[in-house]
Amino acid sequence: AQTVTQSQPEMSVQEAETVTLSCTYDTSESNYYLFWYKQPPSRQMILVIRQEAYKQQNATENRFSVNFQKAAKSFSLKISDSQLGDTAMYFCAYVTSGSRLTFGEGTQLTVNP
Amino acid sequence: EPEVTQTPSHQVTQMGQEVILRCVPISNHLYFYWYRQILGQKVEFLVSFYNNEISEKSEIFDDQFSVERPDGSNFTLKIRSTKLEDSAMYFCASSSTSGNPDTQYFGPGTRLTVL
């Protein structure tokens, strides 16, 4: 079974600092994508970043970057220069060909002024 | 930028009533999904839909649920006889391909409250 584990239910960071959210996953598939979604209090699901498993280079999107360790099945999200608007629940998720997204339990991130 | 839209944003219904949640996926997408999120819990897959039929469904998607693409733009989720435990946020998502993994883009969600 495909599983996604986020071991940090809550995290906090000071504004302008850097924070890393952890995610591990379990799969026997070789072709898959990994995602981080952000869910602010409005509860909308917003795509933050995507990583294709076949790519060795870690994905980056402005202040967001990932550390993808395929052999270890680890996919962490680093947020640099944290902003108050980054306060949200963050979900790690996994998908294979044409199938469902499998989500982790989420990490509630609070950015403090 | 194209986006997935959902209506209504909030639906309140009495237990036992039927509800229909509506979604308009991104126009050139071919794969459609429904997910739900009970308050405080993770997002759970309900069903995926391609070429006018269900391609995959979860154990949650029992006989009280159905999906339909009634025209070229809408994608609906019907809950026939709502239960208290159906109260949740329901998200529609769409993606453009299936031969390879692809990004699923989510709508803003419909908050369903069953009284």
C-alpha cells in the first residue's frame, strides 16, 4: 500500500527565518510525482511545488524548495524567508500514473511575527 | 490562469436529504476527481472519472455516492441520502493526462454541513 507520513503535526518559525517540513513515503512504483500542497484557513488546496521522481534535481519555486532523497523515500519542504502568509496546513502527497493522490496527515505551520 | 471552480461554497442540508455538489474542471483536462476532508483530518480520495466512467473509487465511495458529467463542462457529485458523518469539505480536482503521473489542480471546495 502506498503511504505518506508527515511526522511533525505542528511547527512554528519566526518571520524571515527558514523552516523545513518532513515527509516520507512508501511505494514500489518507479514512476511517480510528489507534491506539497498548502491549505490556509480558507481550506483551499494550493499547489506549492512538484517533484518528478525521475528527476535528480530538486525542485524550487521562489522561496520554496525540496530535498528529494529517492533511495530514502524522503521529500522535505524548505521554506526560506518565512512570511506571515505562509501560515497554513501543509500536506505532502504522492501520485502514480492516472491514479489517486495519497496525502499525509499534514503539518500545521505557524509563522510568528 | 485556468482554474477549477466549485459551487456552492457552503451547503447545509438535513440528514437524509440528497445533495449535488458541482464542479467545473479546467477546460482541457480529461481526468476528474473528488476528494473529501473531514474537519481536522487529512484529505481522502473518493473517486476518479475519465471518458464518462469511473476509473477508480475508494471504499468510502459506496452506493449513496454517484458522479456524473452531465454536459461538456460540469462534473457533479451526488450524495443520495446524507448522513451526519458526510459533513466535510469536498474538493473537486482535475488533471490533463493519465499515461504518466500528473498534477491535480483543486477547486476551492464545498463545505457540506449535515444537520
